[in-house]
Amino acid sequence: MAQLRSVSSQRTIKLVYYSCNSPSSSRSLVAATAAATNNGKCNQKRALHTTAAALSGKAALLSSTSNSSSVYALDVLNGLRHQQRRQLQLSQSPFLCSNVGVGARSLHSAVNDQQQAEVALAEATEDNRRAGGGKQGQCESKSAQPNAGDQPQRDPLDVSFNDPIAAFKSKTTWELVRAYMVYMICSSEKLVEHNMKLMKAAKNLLGKKLFTALMKATFYGHFVAGEDQIKIIPTLERLRSFGVKPILDYSVEEDITQEEAEKREVESSVSSAEDNVKDAGALPQYHVDKSFADRRYKVSSARTYFYLNEATCERNMETFIKCLEAVSGATFGTGITAIKLTALGRPQLLLQLSEVIMRTRKYMEALVGGQGNVLTHHKTIKDLEQYYAGIGDNKDVQTFLKNVTSDKEGILHLFPWSGIVDEDSQLSDTFRVPDPITGQMRRLISQISPKEEEMFRNMIRRLNTIVKTAAELDVRIMIDAEQTYFQPAISRITLEMMRKYNKEKAIVFNTYQCYLREAYHEVVTDLEQAKRQNFYFGAKLVRGAYMDQERARASALGYADPVNPNYEATTDMYHKTLAECLRRIKVLKDVGDDARKIGIMVASHNEDTVRFAIENMKSIGISPEDKVICFGQLLGMCDYITFPLGQAGYSAYKYIPYGPVEEVLPYLSRRAQENKGVLKKIKKEKRLLAAEIRRRLFRGQLFYKPKGNYVPI
């Protein structure tokens, strides 16, 4: 038996040896890991065991073939340990527990393989030590610094963004022709208006295979990276070779009717304890209205999740984690994954929490005067004690004051918001304030049942699991902005996640929509909280996706329009907010503090805004190497902005959707609608595409093969 195990081990090592010496070895390892993650339940044990054996075998092999093996073997072990933690999380999930026995056996098998890998790591370290400490140090030093001949390529940046070669050197000629054809179709209002009907008709007429081929040759091929974690790798690698990093999103969307969407939204937005919209102090903005229950209404540039049940939220969490694993494996920790909080829990909970936040602000305004977030009032605990002095010695008031979050500069929050990321916190017990006249404790949150309390804890658990995984894999998380009736809760939860996880660098980023009148004040307030609580602040600045819906809803329900009056005002808001962030970064640099305590993504397809950011970076002495400002655009849109930025050494990202052809049709439909609304940008992109196609035609470069030597910053 011992001989058989030895032979089996040798076969595994030989197999891994050949894969290690293959030019695509790293890609193969990523593919193997992703395949293990994607296998069916009946194959989980075999998949995990195979992945773990491959990892441990690779570590053992490297111990005898490479002087720097201990470093690489450590990376291998980290990957193995992450797989074990993931399997343990799955086995503990109350919604995915049907395979606990298999998960436990898989975990036990993986532990044995990890022990073997750790032995290999120890042997590798010892061999290196015996070979000579000086040599080992030299090897590590050399591996950390590329040779002079391998320095990454950098191009000068044309800030007018009119260089077709820089824009499209990453594309084949066929891809240019396809892009031109797609933009021509997007220029036709009738085709775009009925695009979903046309795609469904084509599917019925052509059949699945021909329809899939047609979509891959047109819209799908242009806007989507591939069908799964394996098939997107060539796209990610090519982007990287031209200086661009990914923001990954599994873009499968449900194609449900308006009636079904409204039914789900109404049912999941009302507490089982009845909707208390008529309660004293209730704010209609933060209660569901059937007229706007289909949140896709007048929204073309954002994905919408509709709550079905807790098991669906659990699957959404798993999907986000697979995105993290895919982006980590293909981009060496420089990637980002975008998530939505409405995918992880019941929307009613976000509505109620948002209402609590706004009612708290109104309570504070009535108590001390002024407007805005509690933090902006700059009041102390002693100030509050004076306001409650007329109540007398009240035990409940004293307990309330004891739980107020404050520092030496004053009160940050009236409530212990750290409890929001504590899975055991009870909402009903947390959000109560004393009546300044009677001293009786007043509940600010509408009635919530024990079952809904559990649902809230599940939502926070899912988010915690995702962010922990991102931290382990060194991938950033960007939490998308949503409608204003959800956003106070989303922002508050996101800030608490920043406080918890952004202690050494920015892992979690919040999204701010600059078409909102309060965008600047919200960013400034959150920057102040980050400074006072000493955590790294990450922000993605966007113009916004819900403007028309927000205006229509505000008008119908009778509350103030939250949107800026026009496009120019939104641009001014964006630039004002960005300039304030840049100013604070410069202050950090000037005082010798870590400038990376503030990280900003300029997520914009507007070249004037991109130029504004670049010019301000230069004027205040912020360089791309500071790694505090990055830029982002959608795959298939504004390549003339993204690629020149990446090739010039700026931190540039593409938002990368992926998923099966038939299941991303709603995403493709939205992209067509969005492009129809930005005909000016399409006109410029079409002009540059035509210029590059002509240039290649006249120079005999129709069969040009993209090959980049750029390294993302």
C-alpha cells in the first residue's frame, strides 16, 4: 500500500510538473480552481481533493526545482487555506446544508493535503537555507525587480483622446469592424427601442446554437467578456497586457414581467407586522409604492435584483465570491468586484434602516438646530446632557447616552452603529431615542418581527463573508449605489464595513451618485468619519443611474426632488466633490501621512471629467504612482479613454460583465439603450474606429494581432 501511495504521489507530481512548465501554467491552475468551485454537489469532495492535491503537489515539486520555491509554495498554501475556509463556510450555511457530510469529508481530505504541502514548504525553506542565505536573498531581490529589458511600456497621453492607434491597439481588425457595426445599430432608435423583442424573435427563429453564434459575433462579443470564469481569462489577460485592470460582474439577470417584479417588490418591502406608513413621524419616501415597485422603470444603466427568498440571497453571495476568486486568480490582486446590497437581503430591511437614519437626523435637528448628518453638528455628550437636563435622573436616558458613539471632537453617531456589522445585534433594541420632554424612549424604526431580525443578521453575515474573502484574496469590493430610498442604509453599512476592514488599505469602496443634490455633503461627512475613526476611505464617483425614476417618484409621492436641476449642475457637483477629495489627498501628502488613506475611482464616460481629474492631479502633485486615483469605464464603451490611460501608466479599469448568452440578454438590452442616450460619444467612437480601420487597410495590417507589453499600475 505504501508503494502504491508513493506511485500515486509521483504521478501527481509529474502531472503538476508538466503543467508548471507549460506557458499557460498559471492559467491552468486558475482554471482548475474555478472548475473545482463550479462542480456539482456530487463532485464537491473530488473537486476539492483534486485542487488541494494539485496545490500541494506543486509546492512539493517546487521545493526541488526552484531556489525561490519557499516563497511560491507559501502562495500555494494560502490558496489552499482559502479553499478550505470556503468549504467550511459552505458547510456552515443554513441554506446550503444538504451536503454537509460531503463538505466535512472534503475538508478533512484537504487538511491532509495541506499538511503535506506544509512539509514541502518547510523542506523548501531548509534547502534554500543550506544553499546559502546570501543567494536566497539575491534571488528574492532579483525576482522582485524586473530586468532593465523587461520594464513595462509607457506611452505619452493625448488628453484630447483623439488617437485611434492608442485607443484600439488592443483590438483585432475584426473586433473593430464588429464594434463599428454595433454602434451603427445603437444609432437606430427603432432598433434599440425594440431590441429585446428582436433578440427573442431571433432566438425563436434561429434556434439556440445559431442565435448564440450570432450574439457572440455582435452584441455579446462586444459588451460581454465570456460565459464563465474560465472563458473570460483570455480577455482579462489581454486587458492586463495593455495596462487595464478588471471590475468583474456576473451579469446574469432575471427576465421577469412587470407584474411579477411589482408583486415581488411589494411582498418583500412590507413588514409582516404591517406597513406603518401612517405612523407618526413616518417618511413616505422610505415606504414601497406599487406605482414604482418595478425598480427597472426608467433605468437603463443599472442592474436590478428582486428579492425571492433567503436561499436566492445565499446563491447571490456565492456568485459574488466566485467573482472575487476569478478576478484574484487572473489579475494578481489588482482587480475589483462590484456588488449590490439588494442582492443579499430583503429590501424592506434597507427601507426601514434608511428611514431610521433620516428620522435620526430630523430628531437631532429638532434637538440642537441646524441640518445634516449627526456628525456635522459637532455636539458633545455634555451638550446632550444639557438638552435632557429637564427630564431629571432617568435610567433609560443615561443608558442611551452611554451608547452614543463619540470621540474628543464630539458625537459621531447617536447609536452604536458598529452593531450593524455585529451579526447578533437587534434592530428593535438599538434604534430608540429619549423624548426630550417626557424622557420616555421612542422607537425610530417601524415594527420588525423576530424573523425579519434574523433576515437582517443573515444579510450582514453574507456581506461580512464577501468582504472577508476579498481581504484574504487582496481584491477590492465596490458596493454599488442604488435608489435614494435604499441609499442611507447602504452607505451606513458600507462605512461600517470600511471601519472594520479598511484598517491597513482600502478594501471596501462606497459609491456616490453626483446627480444628487447632497452628494458633496455626504462625501465630506464620510471623509470626516474616516479621518476621525482612522480607517482608509474608498469612493467610486459616478453621475448616477436612477435620475428619471427618482424625479418621477418624488413628484408622485410629494417629497423634495433629490436630483440636481440639470446636467451642468451634476457635472459641477462631480467636479466639486472630486476636487475636495484631491485636496484632502494633497493634505495627507504634505504632512507626511499615507496618501492612500483616500482612494477615489473616477467612474465616468465623460472625457471632460477625466481631463479635469488628470489636470488637477498634475496641478497639486499627485502622480499615477501614488495609486490614489483610478479611472473606470464599461467594457465595450469609451475604449478611446480607458486604453490610452492604462498605456500611459494611469490606473485604468474596465467593468467586465460575464455570463451565459441567453441569461445576459437583459444586460445587453440595457447597454443598447444606454448607447442610444449618448449618441455624441458614439459619434466620436465611430469616427475613431473608422480611422483605425482605414489605417490598417491602407498599411496592409488587416490581420494585426494585438500584443501588449504594458503592466497595470
